[in-house]
Amino acid sequence: MKYIMALDQGTTSSRTIIWDKKGNVVSTARFKFDQIYPHEGWVEHDAMAIWETQLKSAQEAMKLANLTYEDIAAIGITNQRETTVVWDKATGEPVYNAIVWQCRRTADYAAKLKPHEEMIKTKTGLLADPYFSGTKLAWILENVPGVRERAEKGELLFGTIECWLIWKLTGGKVHVSDYSNACRTMLFDINTCKWDEVLCNLLNIPMNMLPTPVECSMHYGDAEAEFFGGPIPITGACGDQQAALFGELCFNEGDAKSTYGTGNFLLMNTGSKNVPSRNGLLSTIAWGLNGKVTYALEGSVFICAAAMQWMKSLGFYPHSYESEEMAKTVEDTAGVTIVPAFAGLGAPYWDPEARGAIFGITRATKKEHIIRAMLEAIAMQNEDLLAAMENDTGEKINTLKVDGGVSSNNLCMQMQADISDVTVTRYTSIESTALGAGYLAGLAVGYFESLDDIINNREVAATFTPNMSEDERAAKIKTWKKAVAATRMMHE
């Protein structure tokens, strides 16, 4: 029997999951790495620590399952998107820490791009925001001594995390970026699937740094024998949210999923159509497969599970999973509303200067009310995205597939069903991101014969149906919108 190895490189840890053909987990290994905060609003990672923890997790997962390289049919990679790495082509050493997707240091760069935003949006589907890789790369070129000169000489390479890992795994032989990651840079035309010279000139990016764009399911190269005892083909790469869309079996136009991870990401498959948004969403490439490009609409909320971790750090509960039982000890939030804008507000507001706020506290407020209010805020943020998506497409979303850590919180998922008037479906495995990468890798080597082969692998574990009156739903949404507006007024 052969297995698929999925490398899941996330914002706080590097994981490897090894799957069998039925989608069962054979083994898993995970290693955390440090978060670096040089200044307020700045977030960095040590790119070498990312590489080392990812390789270590892969080796550990194989060891735990007593497998050799001959047992692995292929490697698929999924990753935190937008995070930016620049490294020396000859030595493989990064010239600066990786600048993380959450980092807001380039807000001024993004503000200067606002006059060009319509052109940027038409070509890339993105907004002029510090979230994306382009401004982060421009910052490194301008602020790290000697880097621009070396880049212009062709000595340096740029990549997002999947690109960095493929380059390291292949011993520096392969410098590629799959469409789903390349389209998050603000340098890539999603209509032509090519790097755009006008956009690169706008940010003063030397195009010789950029990787070759490739589809999400194909043979990129082989992992070097020194890492696993022999070569293993690397045949899948997809940004984490698009990989989750694939792993949630959202293969048809109109299918939607929400991933409740560090942030919260809602994506809808829009098929072969690049659908422009009028409501603060992003148009993006979902995946490139078999010569065809599938597009998606995406809404991104920066803080989701990170809010639950924050509450844990303040001593609200010893373990995040206890939040559900604690929240259920009170009937409602007792008037408390939280806007968890710890890193600004993402879609549909795109307000990088906003900061978190808690409204409605009284002497009677208990920590259980605050916990429940945070779970409700997670559902409310997603409702903002769902409403914007329905407005853009003119279609009501009736079913929402969910994954990510917070999706295991039944109370939060019921809140989502109630607030958004949608049926929420959770599969038996909530590891949809890693599954998606594994499916894409397996398709490229014939491990899976077709999409139907993959669909037969998944089972529904839980369904949550709406059970709230229209009046109560409308009142909750009205209160939430007032809280968001008040939060945004604080920095005007």
C-alpha cells in the first residue's frame, strides 16, 4: 500500500499528515515555531525555522508510521499564504525574516497604491492592502541594506511559503509558485496566469526574482534523497484556503466553505468565471488543474482562533476546547458584543487601523458572557462575508461546509447556522486543508483517478440547521454592525 504525505505549513506550526487512500490519518507530527513581533503590528517568522520544523515533522510522521520513501506515492504542500521570503540563490540563506501575512508594516505602501486600486483589482482580484505579498517584498527591497542591488544582479529569489519549501526540498533545483499562491502577491494577473510587468514596476520589483507559475497538481520535482532516504515526487501545491475548498469537495460552481483557523476564510467556487466583487471581497484563483483554472470569491477575517488563544492567554480557560462548555453555562451574552479587530478589519471593511473592542460590559458581566460573545463574534464576522458574497453573486448560500479548529465548537457552529440562516455541514475530518493538498498531489500521480474517486472518501459528521426567528437574527446583526461602526470611529 502507498500513502500520500501532506505538508501543512501554518502560521504557528509546521505539520505533516500521512493519509491512506480512504482519507484515514496514518500518522501526524507537528512542531511549533516562534512568532516574532519586532514592533506593534509587525509579525515575522524565521524562514529557516519554518523549513527545519516542516522537514522534521515530515521525517517524524514517517518514523511514527514506520514508513520509508518507497511507501509515499507523492508529497502535497499547503501553506500560510502571502507570507514573504527572500533568499540567496547560491547559499539558500534568507536575507531577512519572513514577513507574515498578518503584518501591517506596509500600510503606508498600500495607501500609496490606492490611486491604482481599480487597475490592481482588475488584474489581480485583490485590493491595495498590506495583507498581500507585493508590498512586503517591496519593503524588504527598500529597507534591508544591499538587498535591492543583489536582487537586480539576479542573486536573490522571492517566494511564498510553498515556493520556499519546494526550493529547499529539491535542493535548490526548482523555483516555482502554484497559481493559488502566486495570485496572492498583487503581482500576478489572474486572467492570464502570468506575472504582470506593470504591477511589478509599480512596486519596483525586479522580475528576475519571481518563480515560475505552475498549476496546483503536477510534478514539480523530487524531494532530495538525503531528506527521506530516497526521492519522493512533489506533485501538489495549494494555498491553505484554496486547499481547504478542494478538501471540502467544493468542486461545483456555487459551493462554499468556511475555514475557522487562526483567521476565518470563506470561499465560494465561481467556476471558470472570474467574478469581480462590489462588496469588499477578493476574486482569486482557487486552483489550476488539468489545464483549466477554477476561480473563487474569498472573504478574509484576520482573527478567529487567534481570539480564542488570546482569551486563553488571559486565563479565561486552561484549554480552548473548554470555551464551549463555559459559554453554554449562560443563556446569552448579557448584552456584551466583541469586535476582535486585533490586526485590523479584513473583508468586507478593509480597515487596517481598526483595533479590537468590547461593548456592553456591566458589573453583572461574567467571563462566561465574554467567552460566549467572542464565539458569537466569530459567527458574526463570517455572516458579514456570507452577506457580501450573496450580494456579489445574487445567489443565496444555503449550505456552508466548515473546517478548521473552531469548527469543532458545536455552539459556535449552531450560532453560525442561526445568524446566517444557513445549514452548516462538518465532515468527519476537519483537516480539509491538508486533505486538499493530498488530493491534488494524488491526482497528479494517479493515486486518485478522478474527483469522483475523492468524493467517495468523505463522510458527514454533523449538520447544524438554523433555529432562530428572523426578528432575533435581524436584531443581533444590527447590534453587531453598530459595534463595528463604533470600533472604526475610534481611529478617525
